[in-house]
Amino acid sequence: MSDTLGNKDQNNNKKELEQKKLRRMRLIRSLLPIVGLVLVFFLFNFLTDGKMMAKLPLAMSQVYVIMIASMGVFFIMTMGGLDFSQGSILGLSAIVVCSLSEYSIPLAIIGGILTGAAIGAINGYFYVNRKIKSFIVTICTMFLFRGLIKYLTTEAPVAGSFELIELDSTALKVSCTAAVVAVGFVFFCFTKFGTYLKAIGAGEKAAKFSGIRTDRIKFLVYVLSGAITGFAAFILSIKNGSVTSSGGNQLETQILIALVLGGMPISGGAMARFGNFIVGSLLFVVLNSGLNMIGFSIPMMQLIEGIVFLIFVAIFADRKAIHVIK
């Protein structure tokens, strides 16, 4: 009898130790991106003799589009999916925004959002209805719409109207970014939307058995993500004033790196935190700007960013759930 009680106590102690270890690891994972952001910023500020601090507003001008677009991909990755078509969505939506800005700015914004939502609907249809893996679908649409962007900009870049260009101001871009992030925060943290996404990411079959309409939510999330990137195209258009054949190029890679740098688990699920894409976007821009200020070439910058990306993937990857990426 005493042996049985002793074994139970040992098992309870082991469980308590495991739970403490798990809580400690979660705390480290949640703090690491923030600590990394602070350390990287001060490191580059030291290496550039204070230039990083002086040019901070210029560096931050690059974060608006990445942060807005990465929020949509954050929703997709939370439910265990991927999206490699974001750059093409941004480029094509920006073409629509610039073209329609000749008639009306509100019309241009709506046109960009609807264009992004339409491409997101295409991704969602083939992913949900045709049961094709998300990364395969989005890679296909990435090439498809990248080709369309190059075709539409063959003769010349698509320029926006003077009214559109005159909107370019830090206050407007900060306000728009903050508004989009605030709305996303409310929906993800204070409604069933975030709970459903985490449930699908943790286990789609279990989520379906619990009454969640998984197919409908997955489709709508791709539409929503496309619409969010369509709005980001408006920010890009007022910043650049025109769209070339390279518009939105490499955005999908930048978003993926930013999310992982922010602590986003590749497989999504319950470990996803809303702040992942915010901290990650800031960290990516600071890292990119710092390397540029030091004087590294683009290939060397890509090499360093790739190494950092691999390190963070190794830290934040959930090896037990990595196979469930859809």
C-alpha cells in the first residue's frame, strides 16, 4: 500500500516538474523575440555609431506594408496553412489601386481590397473544395498572378494619380496600420474567431467534431487575408506612387521570415500569439535596415537573414505537430 502511494507521489512530482519546465519554455519563447528586437536594435545602433537611432523613422517607413500583410498570413498560419501568393496579391492589388485612383480614392481602396479578396477566394476554393495543399495552391497562384503583373507593366509602370501620391504621410500610414492591427486584435483575442483558428491548427478533426465549420472558416480566412493585403496595397501605392513589374516581389518570403522571427510556430495552433507578427515585422525591418547601413551587399544580407531564419525555426518549431501543415 505504501509502495503504491509512493509511486503516485513520484508520478505527481514528475508531472509538476514537466509542467514547470513547459511553462518556463513557453515564457522563454514568448520573451525571446522581444529581447532579440531590443538587442538587435542596440547592436546595430552601436555598430553604426548611432545612425540606427537617427534613421529610425526612415527604417520604420518599411514596416507598414509588411505588418499589415503579415497579419493576414498570421491568421492562415494559426490554422496550420501557408500562403506564398502574398507578393502577387500585393502587386496586382496595387495596380488596381493606382489605376482606379484616377477616378476616386475611395474607389481605389475598395478595388484593391476586392482584388486581394478575389485572389484569396481562389486560393481558398482550391485549398478547401479541391483539397489541394495550401502551399501548392498558393505557389501556383503566385506564379500565375506574377505573370499577369509583368504583362500589365510591360510597356511602363502603372502610375497613381496626384491625389493618391499627396496622401503619403507618416501620420496616415501609422493610423491605417494601427487601425487594421487593432481590429485584428479585437477579432482574434475577444471573439470566437481566434479560438476557432487555434482549434483548427491544433487538430482539424477534433475541431470539426466539436461543431466548428472548419471548411467555411478556412475559406473565409484566405479571403480575409487577401483583402488585408489588398488594403496594404493602398499603403504601398501612396508610398511609391506607381507599380512596376517587381511590385510586391519577395513579400511572401519577408512575411514568413518576419512571422518566424516573431516566434510564430510554423504549424500554428494554440501556441500562436497575436504579437508574433507585430514583433516579427519590427525585428525583420530593424535587421534588414541595420545590415544595409553597415554596408552589406544584398546577397550577403540574404545569407545572414537566412541563417537567422533557420535558427528561429529550430527554436520555435513544434516537432510533434510540424507534419500537420496543410
